[in-house]
Amino acid sequence: MTMIIKECIAVVTGASSGIGLELCRLMAAAGAEVYGLCRRPVPHDHPRISWLQTDVTDRLAVDRAFDTVLKRHRAVDLLVNNAGFGLFGSVETLDPDEWQRLLATNLTAPFLCTRRVVPGMKERKRGTIVNISSIAGKRGFANGSAYCASKFALNGFSESLREELRGEGIRVCSINPGSTATEFFQHTGIEPKKLMRTEDVARAILSLIELPDDILPDQLVLRPL
């Protein structure tokens, strides 16, 4: 079978902007029932998108959001763990509290969300979990110790989870985008030479999700040409 987006119940974190927002729009336009988890209100209305204001670093808030979804639906077909942010600087100048906040957003939040969807996916022997990592999760760079650590860890989480769940018919996919035109670079001080468009990255991710269920696209790396 192939995952039919039109029939999907999908949850996307970090849905208020960037790749997350574009994915919500694309999936809703294709007929999916989409739940966008985000910290701030979204000025975008669509009859097939429900916005759930959620701090994904807060376990109780995450549980409330998934309680809402799972009261309406038997299970979640698709989870996209997209929420994340960057923290950059030399290791001696990094704020320990910000380090913890970064790990909570980029690593712990995917764990908190994933644990809520896996039981329903196991029951139905199908489902897809997509973790949005980064090129920075495959190669370190100066002043990127915090961000790279969180994304390397997310890729490790994904790889282990993939082996844990593939026998249950559940696909776990890691997406590693390079520089993309999102709000991310407004706060980093990094000026990339080229940027990919968020809508193009979102379309690539959607094409991966739509592959037949018996194909496991375990990793996708996207870079500007």
C-alpha cells in the first residue's frame, strides 16, 4: 500500500512558520486532516488544519495536544517532528540554560511526541514518523557545538527508532536539509551563500512520505545546488 495523504491524520510540530507551515499547507491541500502544534498563533486559516498552541518542551502541554487529537481519531498516521532552533557561539560563551532549552526543543520534544503516536501505529501496523534534522547533524562546524550536538543526537534517535519500529510496519525517516530560507538565519549571524525555498523542501519531504509503505526512505539529504 501507499500512504494516501488524503486519508491521513497528520501532526506537525513547529507549524507556525518555515518548513512546518509549508508542510501543513501542502498536506491540507491534498486532503489530510492536519494538526499543527506551535507556540504562537498562526495567521493562516484552512478548514483541514487545526492549530494547537503547544510548547513542545513541556510534557504536560504535549500530552494535552495529543489527548485532543486522539480523542477525535483512533490513531495518528503521520508525525513530523519539525520544531527546532539554533544556538551558536564558542563553547565557553554558551549559556547553560539556553543549551538545555535547545536540547529540550530539538531532541526531547521529538521523543515526547513520538511516544504518543507509536501505540496507535503499532496497533494498525503502519505509520510514518519524520524527524527534521539538519546537515549540521552529519558534520560539525566551529561555533556550532550546541546545534550540531542536538541534531547528531536526533539522527541517532531516529536511527535507533527506525530499527525498533520497522518490524511493526512503521517507517522512521530523517530529513537533513541544508540552508533553507526560514526565520532560522535571522537569529544566527550566519549568512549562507545560497538558500533553498521552504516550499521546495516541503514538497521533497511530502514526496518521500508518499512512497509505498514497503519502501523505507531512512534518510534524505537536501542541499542548495
